[in-house]
Amino acid sequence: MKKIAFFVFVLIISTPAHSQTKYKVSLIGFYNLENLYDTVNNLMVDDEEFLPNSERHYNSRIYLDKLDRLSSVISQMGTELNPDGLAILGVAEIENDTVLTDLIHRPLLKNRNLKFVHYNSPDRRGVDVGMLYNPKYFKPLHSEPLFVKIPGGSKESFYTRDILYVKGLLDGDTVHIFVNHWPSRSGGEERSMPARAAAAKVARLKIDSIMGSNAASKVVLMGDLNDDPISPSVAKVLGAKGNEKKITPTELFNPWMDMYKRGLGTLAYQDAWGLFDQIIVSGNWLSKEQPGYFYQKAIIFNKDFLVQKTGKFRGYSKRTWDGMTYNYGYSDHFPVYLMMLKKAD
């Protein structure tokens, strides 16, 4: 059998006792790509808004420019911690595998030889979730879409995005990844709340099944949850908690809770910062004495070039569109990522 070689960046950290410890660094991220459609009409979904003859005049020039801007962001995320950047990146608001193929082959990303996992979802607008990964760091073993049934009366649409589940090896560690894009708050936060609770329950049941088979499992749940860390879907249905010291190995830790309470966010919603983009981990990631990877810190990638400098959205993330006019932006969400460390041999 062929042996798979993993090449990892080693970070040297000085401890308070002035000794030095070498760590391998692995980065896990999420990014809502804000309506990344191709320019071809798909008769199976409602994509007419993003076609050359639409009011947006969404043509190849705009599409390629958006791909270049998104690839610029992804290519920079975490490179000060690992020159290879992200090992895993969950993405949302993608139309199909075509846009993912085009994205990973843009000049700023093509040398990383990224791969992806993707399934078509039943969402009316045709937007899906997916997962990019660097094969130097991650090897998928199994993947499947998890169907989310929307409760009657909570949303206008009958269908939403599937949850993407991927099991794989992160430099030897078996990890379970869930990529989510829960139902939006359109129609009202309170009315749509049961729809997000339903999505959270689907993920929670799968996590419980995984933990029931192996209590030492390492789980990562990421996505645009369309809810904050304190929202019932996250805090109650998922049961994700913000106090790292009080998390048992099989519970879920939400590293974004303190940031949210300090007023930090990943998108502006109704003229206030929301922290909808989250990466939540199981307690098995928290021990720093384990032989595998452990959680170190969470980062919102909100570099200055991603911030809108003018207009009514000044100070917010530099979105792709200003109404129907192309804004030469990136996304209406800031991306996020986690830094994981592992003691080097």
C-alpha cells in the first residue's frame, strides 16, 4: 500500500519557563461566500437574479472578479500561523460544484491543490454548503448530506440547505466535520426560530450518535447559523457552552461566546453586529496534554481590506453588491477560523 505523507508547518512557542515547545499547526475555517453563482441558467433552481440578462448584469467579468476576490481572502487566512493556510474550509452560499472548481483553480489558490466535498441541496435558490480541504493535511473517509425538514409555518420555503457531514483524518486525528447554513431570519426572527432549531436538532442527533459509538470522538460544527452564540438553537438545542473550563469531553464548546458578549461580530444585521458564523468543537479538543490536536484559539478574519470604507454600509464587511450595483466587494460576512496545535515529535 502507498504511504500517505503529511507535511506540516512547525510553530515554536516559548513557555513562561523560557523553554521552547514545537507544535504542528492546523487551521480550520468557515466562510459564507455570499451568493457565489455561475452565469449559466439552471432551470431546476431560482438563479435568474444572477444571470447576464438580469438586473444585476451578472456576467463573466463580475463572476471572475468575485472569484479572484474570494480566493485572495482564502489565500491569506492564517498564513502567519501556517504558510499553507487552512487545512479545512467550510463554505456556504455556493450554487454548485462548478463554482468550487473555478474557485480552487484561481491563480492565488491553484498551487495548493485544494480538493472539495459537495452535494446538491434542495434549497429553492440553489445555494449549498461545501468543504474545501488541503490534501497535505486532511484525508476524507466518508461524507453524506443530512436532510433538514423545515417545520410548517416557520418559513415561506419548504426546503433549506442540507448539512454536510464529513469524516476524515486530520494529520492522523479522526475528526467529524459538520458544515451548516441554517435557515435565515427572513420573515422574522421569532417566526423562523423553529426552522433553525430543526437544523440544530439534525446536527445534534448525528453528534449524539457519533459520541455514543465513541466518546473520544472529535467533532467540529461550523457554519452560518443565522443565530448568535446565545440563541436558543445554539445554546439550548446544540447545548454549546462558552466556558471552556466547564466543558466535559462529549459536550460542545463555543469559543465565540466571549467575543459576542464583547460586541464583536461577523456580519451586520439590522444595524447591529451579529456573530452568526461560528465554529464549535467537542470537549475532546480542549485538553492540551493529549497526543493529537487540541484547540488553541479562535479568530475573526476582519482585515482592513475587507471593511467597507464608504456609504451606508461603512464599517461593515465589504459586500459584493450595493443594491443591484456591483460593489467590487468580497462577502457580507467575515470569515472565521480556529487554530489547532499538536506537539511535534
